[in-house]
Amino acid sequence: MQDFMRNLVVAFWPDGGQGHARRNAWSAMVADTKRARERASAEAVVQGAVAAGEAARVPVAVGH
């Protein structure tokens, strides 16, 4: 029975499904790279906003 199923799979997927798995892995890698790029961009925006906020602070002189 196992031989029959294996032969059936090979008949429909000559690569044994490996090509599909590779495409899935490649798609996941592309999506992860895109998310990492977006996270880096967001981090830069936040750091810029924090730096601008710190630069805008004016020290307040306390009277004696």
C-alpha cells in the first residue's frame, strides 16, 4: 500500500513536493525580509522623533 501511495505521489509530483516546499520557503524568506526592512524603517522614524523631541526641550531655569 505504501508503494502504491508513493508511486501515486511521484506520478502527480515528480519532485515529491519538494518544489512546492521550496517555493513556500522562498516566499516566507521574502516576506521576512520585507518585514525586517519595514521594522528598520519604523525604528529610524521613531529614533528621529525622539531625537527631535529631545532637541526641542528647553531647560527651564529655576529661580534662587
